Amino acid sequence: AGLVRDDAALRSEMEEAKRLQRQAEAKERALLDKERAVGAHEVGMKKDLELLKQKDTELKQREEQVAKMEVESLEVKRRMREMQEKMERVEALQPLYEERVSDLNAEEEEVKRAKAELRASAELLRQRQADTASAERRVKRIEEE
């Protein structure tokens, strides 16, 4: 009977040991599952981190492009301002230009009139010289006769 009790106690201990082993295996499987989940989570986080780095790089590139565009925009605005100032100066000089053109046209008309008068005077002079020459020839003829 002592053997049966020892055998029953041994069986009970064996069952307890099996139960504890199954429990330990279940805990080990649960721990492995947790490790796998943590590993998968770490991989996901690494991918997320890489995506964030990529997005950060893209954002920096866009910021650089925007900064370049702002510089170009300022340059265009400066050039436009310079062109506007030049146009304003041209517009301010326009009346002076028109006045000068008018003066030059008037001077040109005066020159044309003076040339016409000179031509008329030259013609009159030629006519008088011809008349004088004719008179001199007549006088010579009369003196010779």
C-alpha cells in the first residue's frame, strides 16, 4: 500500500511536473509570440522611421525650392521696378523730346526757307551778273562804234 501511495504520489508529481512543463511551454510560446510581435513592431517602426526620414528630405528639398523661387521672385520684382523707373523717366522725357522734335522741325523749315531765299538770291545775282555782262558788252560795242 505504501508503494501504491508512493506510485500515486509519484504520478501526481509527474502530472504536476507535466502540467508545469506545459505551462512553461505555453509561457515560452507566448513569450516567443510577444518577441515576434515586438520584432514585427520594430520592423514596422524602422519602416516608419525610414518613411519619416524620406519625407523630411523631401520637405527640405521643397523648402530649398521655395527659397530659390522667393529669391527669383525678388529678382523679378527688382527688375520690374527698374523697368518701371526707366519707363517713368522715358515718360517724363517725352514732352522734352516732343518739344525738341518740334524745334528741330521748325529749324528745318527755317533752313528750307533760307535755302530757297539763297537760291532766289543766287538766281537774282546770276541775272544781275548776266545783265551787267550784257550792259558791259553793249557799252563796249557802243564805245567801239
